[in-house]
Amino acid sequence: MAQLAFGESAQQAYEDIRATVAQSRGRALAAVNHEMVRAYWEIGKRIVEEQGERAEYGKRLIEYLSERLTKEFGKGFDKRNVHYMKQFYLTFPIVNALRSQLSWTHYRLIMKLKSAEQREFYMNEAANENWSSRQLSRQINSHYYERLLSGASSYQDEVRTEVKALVPRARVDEVIKDPYVLDFLDLPEDNRYAEKDLE
């Protein structure tokens, strides 16, 4: 009986420790994502301030910044991504309105949406439901927002239930391997990372 009690106690200790590790990893990832998204917003803001109304200058500025930043910080600063940083600031001009739970990959998907209402909806759903960027993409492509708008409340409940059943919650170990996160942390993209490498 004493052995059984020790087993149950040890199992509970393991569960408590496991929860602590998982929560800490989640907070660490959230902090990295938050800093990366905020940095990209700040970069976009600075580009817009520098560019002003000069379109041709702005194009050359993005090329110049991309070349210099790529040499110093890696491929996360190619022309396309630097352009997205500018668009990010223009799309979301209020930094405090951003959701800290979302990654740069989430925001790149959300920026492509046409209306502010769609962007707000998907931003909130992705954050509240802890969707990975792949899950967010799937919901955008399946017109989740439009399906909810088009139906009666019973249909909306059915659609929400379907989405929750089909979409597993994002895992920390998947998100930390996001190529944008790896670039931001100046880590080479490699699927064979050991935990000590990511630390």
C-alpha cells in the first residue's frame, strides 16, 4: 500500500512539474513572438515615416534596408518580408491592438484579408482558440467568417462546433520551429533541433 501511495504521489508530482514546464515554454514562446511582432511593427513604422509620400524612394529604401539587414541579421529581412513589415504597420497602426498570442506568420495571413472586420475576427479567433498559423490558414480558406455571417444562430453554433472538433490546439514545439521565429532568433532552419539547441 505504501508503494501505491508513493506511486500516486510521484505521479502527481510529475503532472505538476510537467504543467510547470509546459506553461513556462508557452510563456517563453509568447515572449519571443511578442518581441518579434513588435519589432516588425516598429520597423514598418520607421519605413513609413522615412518614406513619406515618395513612392520611388520607398521602393529603393526597402531594397537598401533589406540588403543591409539581411547581411547582418539573415534571411528574415528579404525584400518581401521588409515590405510586409511596412504593410503590417499600415494595416495595424495601433500597436496596442495587436494580440500577443499571434505570431508573425499569423499576421502575414491576416494582413491579406480585405476588410477590417475580417482581420479583427480572425485575429481574435486565432488568439482565443490558440490556432496555429496552419489552422488559421485553413479557416480563412474555408471561409469560416463568411459561413458564420451567412447562417442563422443554430447554423453558427454548428459551424463553430465543427471547427473546434477539427482543429487541434497549437503545440509549443511546432510553433518554435516556425521559420520566422528561427530567423528572428538567428537560428538556422533545421528540423533536427535538440532541446538544448533551442535553449
